[in-house]
Amino acid sequence: MNEKISIVTGARRGIGRGIADALAARGHRVVFANISTPESMPPGAVFIPCDISDEKQRENLLAQVIEKFGKVDMLVNNAGIAPAERRDVLDTSLESFRQLMQVNLEGTYFMCQLFANQMVKQGNGRIVNVSSISSYTSSTNRGEYCVSKAGISMVTQLFADRLAEYGIGVFEIRPGIIKTDMTAAVQGKYEKLIADGLTPIKRMGTPQDVANVVLAIDDGYFDFCTGQVFNADAGFHIRRL
């Protein structure tokens, strides 16, 4: 089978959908791995329900992909959740902390582990973990989210190190302020901050901006750069005076 098989978690909308559509437009057979069914999908795409925090659902996802296609060329770990309620770090609930760790961090870690073992068997593959500028930026009203994203940065480094001997690249993308349904409620606030100089590039990002990084990784241009972090953030990461 010459066509590439790519799995995108959390592909129903937002950044994940942008990545899935971009890969599909390139000719990949894209697997939408979401909790809920997408309203539409590009031609050739398939939907396999998966809650990445559930071990059996992760295993079922891999089993179905291998049964249908026989291989996995790329895994994009994009699925994640935000706190149901933003609360000061002095008042973060144990329930919220555990929920975000289970989905964002534990889910991503064991998705990497599961699919890395498959890729080792195949002798090829790439893994892309979508984290956030929150992996290194303090937001004291959603500390559990920041900690979960910081953990993904280390997950990327660990698997990049371990899989290098097999020629399997592992990469991290840190999106900045991206225009999606998730940011719609605070879009005005972010647009003002950006206009006032928060980022060198004075606009919010789009899912396509993040998808373009995935496409470049897919091209193989960064296969010698395993463990690389790509800041898709309008230059937010630049320290400025």
C-alpha cells in the first residue's frame, strides 16, 4: 500500500480538523480519532471513535487501523481538554487536575507508546505531539492545563530519544493563539493584546498555520531533527525588550 495512513486525534474541529483536512488534501488516508462523530469528513477519511484516556479504546483504535490499512505512517496527538472551570492555582480542584492529567498527559504518553511499538515493527513512522505555548507560559487560573502541556514536551523528548535508533521521528508543535471555537469567546481580548504588541506577527493564528508544520514534517525535511519543537505562535516565544 503506497498511500500514507495518518491518525489525527481530536480531529472533529479546530486545530485537529485543520491538520486532518490538510493531510487528506495531500492524499493521505486520514483516520479521525475522536470521542464524537464529525459532521463531515474529507473523501477517503474514516472515523474510529476513541477517548485517548481509555486504554481499551486506544488499543481498539490501533487494532482497527491495522486491520483496515495494515500500517500507520503518522500519528498526530492533538486531542486534549481545558479545565471545565478556570480556577486560581490556590484553589485548583483535585478532580480537575486528575482529569486533565489523564486526558492530556497520560493519554498522549500511552498513545505514543502504543503506536511507537507498531512503528518499530514496521520500521518507519512519525509522531507529532500538539502541545501549547502553555507548556512554558504561566496561566495561574488554569495551572492544571499548563502542567499537562509541559508534560507533553517531555513526552516528546523521551520518545524522540528512544525511537531515534529506528528512524522514527517524534516532534512537538506548540500552537499560540489560534482562532478556533475554543478561543471564540475571548477572541476580542486576544486581538487587542496582539494589536498592542503581544506577538511580533500581529494576527491570531489559524488551524492551517499549525497544519502547515505537520505537512513540512510529512515531507521529511525534518527527519534529521527528531525531538524538534516548532513554535507556531506568531513569534510569541521570542523574548523581547
